[in-house]
Amino acid sequence: MSDEVIVVDLGLQLAVVTAFIVLMVVVHSAGLVGISKVLHLHDDRAIPNEFGLRASFLMGTYGLLLFTLHFFEIYLFALFYRHVGALRSMEAALYYSASCYATLGSAPAHFDEEWRLLGSLEALIGFVLIGWSTAFMVGTLRKIIN
């Protein structure tokens, strides 16, 4: 037996990455629309026009809902890593996924190298989704300020 690493076909890895990009765009879009509806962000009368207790409550709830959305996206990646056997436990899969998604990039020593391309590209996906959430939140803050 050779010491060579057996890598999953590059085409398969790219197909999985493409599927994750589409899935994350759909999940994130639906999540942001859901957050907007729950917080009534489409109704200018529901958005406070000054910083105060109401604005603090709105932004705090907004932050918690965004955190939940991002955690769900991280969880979807972690489920995949566990499903393909890239990591031995769900805790390790969540840790690895969160590390990639947040662009920290600390790969565990026992990560299955067959799927390392997905982990690398999860960082790009997470970076874009976090930026998208930030832009969405800044838009809401502008409504409060104006």
C-alpha cells in the first residue's frame, strides 16, 4: 500500500461546492427574508427613527436571528462532513465548519483530505454570507439613523 493520499475526483468536489453555493444562497436569502418579516423591516413605521430602547431591542433580536442563521449554515456543512466520514464526531465537524466559515482556517490533524477543497471554499462562502448579512444590517441601521 502506498502513502499517497486518495483524493476524491476534482469534478465531484467542484460539483459539491457548487451545490453548497446554491444551497447557501437559497438558505441565506430565505433566512434574511424571514428575519425581515419577523422584525417587520419592510414596514418603515415598525423601525424606530432614533436610537433608544426600541432600537436596541430590534438590533439585539436582529443579531440573535442572524447568529442563528449563520449557525444553521455551519451546521449544514458539518452534517456533510460527518456524512462523508471526513471527521469522526459531530463536535469535530462543527468545530471545523465554524473555523472554515469564519475564515480562521484551523484544520484538525485528522480531517479527511479527500474533502479539503470543500473546507477551503467554505471559507469563501462564509465570508460572502457574513458580508451579505453585514450589508443587510447596515441597511437597517441607516433606516434608524435617517
